[in-house]
Amino acid sequence: MINKKSSEDCDFKTSLRTHTCGELRKSNAGESVSLAGWVSSIRTHGSVVFVDLRDRFGITQVVISESLLAKSAELNHIRKESVIRVEGKVVEKPAPNKALATGEIEVQAEKVFLLNNSSPIPLDLENKDAVTEETRLKYRFLDLRRKEMQRNIAMRHRITKAVRDYFDRAGFLEIETPVLGKSTPEGARDYLVPSRVNKGKFYALPQSPQIFKQLCMVAGFDRYFQIARCFRDEDLRADRQPEFTQIDVEMSFVSEEDIYRTVEGLMKHLFKEVLGEDLKTPFPRMSYDEAMLRFGSDKPDLRFGLEIHDVTEIFKNTTFRVFQNAECVRCIVAPATFSRKEIDKLTEVVKLYGAKGLAYYAPGSDGGIAKFLSEEERNELGKLSEGKESTFFFVADKKRVAAESLGALRLALADKLNLRGESKEWKFVWITDFPLMEWSEEEQRYVSMHHPFTSPKEEDLELLDENPEKARSRAYDLTLNGTELGGGSIRIHDNQIQKRVFKALKISEKEAEEKFGFLLHALSFGAPPHGGIAFGLDRLVALMTGNSNIREVIPFPKTKNAEDLMMGAPSEVSEEQLRELGITVEKHS
């Protein structure tokens, strides 16, 4: 479904070729053609050389005779990945290759032109697993020649085009927003850009177009979208990059239901257009509290069970001291038994999330906490396992620690038991009713769960002054198969409510004016009710192409250390450049 347009729909004829390497068929037999591309493989059989000629569109087998090779010394030294041009005649193959779209024909070469001979290739283009990721990224221009990478980038194009088509038909305008803006750090660190003209001052690259898209609503554009480049200076992992792409959306005069309907329409369109799959809508919804209780995550993977059970009530009279003083006791029932070594490894998983340990109980075994359980407690636990062979894993701690540690354990167990496997299911779910803010021990103040422009629920407005941690937001995330695709909210459009939220976040009037004064002023000039959402395009493409690492769907990504190995960035710059900017750099040994 990726290359939906065939060569019959497009004219790829140029002065150097009449056809692409994926275009010729049995119906072209007898035609004189000209092809150009890369030498994918060279095979010598007696006095004949067979070359697989490759371009983005496919492979055509070219047959070069010994007499033709004898006419040119340089043709005898062609290496793999060299660029050649071939003129010749299309003939039917005596033994078709059904694995190739062009497998019924080959081209008998009459002239061969070496356009550019290749140096020896420093990586295996046939087997990416035989090459380190560092090598692949250093020679990314070669790595991108691989079939899988070309497929991924083509899929990215198809998805982006389908996004634009959908929003255009829905009356949205694609509006570009500035890349050089003001530093308003709220979340990840900003990337700063020094100003040569205004020495000592800095622009910031946008973490998102959030403020500008709200200003587009104030300006009356009603429906905005943008395929937006964003930048965040944060620690990296498989689904994060310092620069990434968002599908950014904002709408006026809407409620949550309008956002849900618009987004579900987008996903339905994308999956049908690009993958040929029909999604069932509307997507299920789940509150943040329910997601954390049942799955220990605000991006639950619903392709398998292993739900978390709150068993605090079962152990209200327990003699087991570890459970007696805990805020809650929660558990996962795994449909298997485990060795002591395996349990020790699983214990390390929950400790990463603050749990002090992992208690376990396997019915029929004396191991773990079996000796501390009463008959009544065993019977109640038996109802959860329905009498099947199983192991109970417990965390007794604060609610947040129990939720997050068991959420991580749930995923580790799913992988160990192969419950996710190669599932092609698409399990979307909306997560709603997030807390508006949460307490930060590091900053000793409340911080926004999403961002400070998220609207609180109207019925929770009075909580802002005395109990801000209990206030719920009008925020929502869309998750797919355990990955957060994107998040958004209904925004604050009332200047006075925005000031109340800033006050709860301990953002002073002076600080608010310095960081967000232009937005506060805009809200005072007839701002409409509005809301929106933003999706990680890289994550979406990765999921749709079956990749777990977004670097596989980004043409030129950075490493885990935010380095571009191909260009050698970041790099030092000249003293002259620094002087122009009025910057001095501390030397670090």
C-alpha cells in the first residue's frame, strides 16, 4: 500500500532513462529501453555477467555479455553500489523470478555507461543486524539505500500527505509558526540560539507551537494545523529525539467531543489510506485514575490482560508486617510459575520505580510469602486466579509507587510470556480526566501535568485555591498499543482563570508577564473557547511500519547522546564566530 501510485500514473522518463528499475513487465518485451541505478549485485556465469540494477522503485536484472565487457576496461572493475546506465532490449526470462515484480523479464545490455564507481561499502546493506547503529548513522546516506529504510521513508511521506489531505477537506488551514521564539521553559529544557544583532540575548527553538496556535485562534482562523518541527533538550530514548515532528492541531468553539471526533476521523482516514485497514470508532475512553489503577500507566497496552488488582482490603487484617503499614497493596496475577532467578530479575524492574521489593506467592508452593497468608487470604486470592496455575506479584507502598512499579512489571511479564508478540491489533484508547497539576519535590511547588494553559474542569475551579492537586483538567491523551501518540486539552481562554492557574503554580505576576505576557494580553481581546491536540508523527510512523525505535523512520536522526555522527555535530565553532555573538566558552578538561 506504500507506493500507491504506480509508474503508469507518473512520468519518470528523463534524459538518462526511459523507465525505472521497477517498471518493466512482460508486456514490454521487445522494447529498447534505458535504465539507470545502483549495482545491487553482480554475478558471473561463464561468459555472461548478471547485474541486479536497483533504484527506489525496484530491481531489474541486466545481462551483460563478455564481448560488451571486453570493449571497456572500466566495466570489468564495477563494484557493488556503483551507479551505471544501461541501454538495451527487454526480453522474457526463460525462468521467471516470482519474488520480483520485474521477475518475468530482463534487459539484454547493448551499451553500459559507468556513471560513478563506488568505493568499498563500509556496511552490510543486506543485513542491518550485522552492523552497529553507530556505523549505520555515520553512513546514513548509505543506510538509507536499504529496502526497509526506503519503505519507512516512503510510508512517512504517505502518512504526512494523508494528514494534509484530511485536514484540508475538513476546513483547516496549515499555518507556519516561528522557529526562533522566546524562551519560556516549562517542561523540557529549551535549545537556545544566540542573537548576533542583540548581543547577550537569545532566541529559543520551539518545544511546540503551543502559544502560537492559541494565538491563531485569537486571530480568528478557527481551524489550524501544522506539520511542525519541535525541539527539546531532554534525555533521549527509543521514542525521543532532540528534534522531532508533530501533527499540531487547534480548533475554536469546541468541546472535548469535537476533538475526539476529529482525531478519530483522522486516524480512520490514515489507516485506511496508508495500510488499507478499517478502524472501529469511536475509540474507548478511560480516566487517568482508572488507567493507573488497572494498568499502572497512563498509556496502557490493551493487547493483553495482566491487569493490576488492588488487594488492600483482602489484607486489612494481615499479620505480614510489610503489608500492614502500606498505603495500599496491589498485585498482578501472572499465568505461569517462575524460578527464583527470574523473580530476582523482576524485582529489579520494580525497584527502578521506587518499590522497596517484590513479594510473591505461588499457590501450592511454600516459597515467597506463603507462610504469612491466612486461609481466608489464600481463598480470596484464589478468586483472582480462578484456580489456574499462577504467580501473584505484590507491591505494598504509596499508591503512585505501586501503580508505576507494577505497570513496569506488567510490561516485563508480557514480554517474558510473549503476550504482545507480533500482534497486528490496533488498540486505541483515550485517557481523560488527568490531574491539572502535581507536586514537584524538586521544585517544592505544584507543576502542570500537561502545560499551564490547560483548562481545569469547571466544577473543579474552586479547588485551585486550597486543594489544587485535586483539580482535574480538560486534558486528554490518545494512546495506541502502549504508546502515547499525542495529547491535548481544552485551553484556558479566560484571562482571569489563566491568572488563577498561574497563582496555583506559584508563577508570579511578574514571571507570568515576562514569560507569557503576550498570550495573557491576547486572551483579554476576545479569545474564543478553543482546544487542540498534537501527535508525534515519528511515533505514529514507527507504529504503522512496525518499528519500536523512531530512529528507523527519521531520515537523519541523532544518537542517544544527541549527536549527528554523519555530520559530526554538535561541533566547536571558531573564535571569530563566538566574538561576533559576544560569547565566551568555558574550557572543560
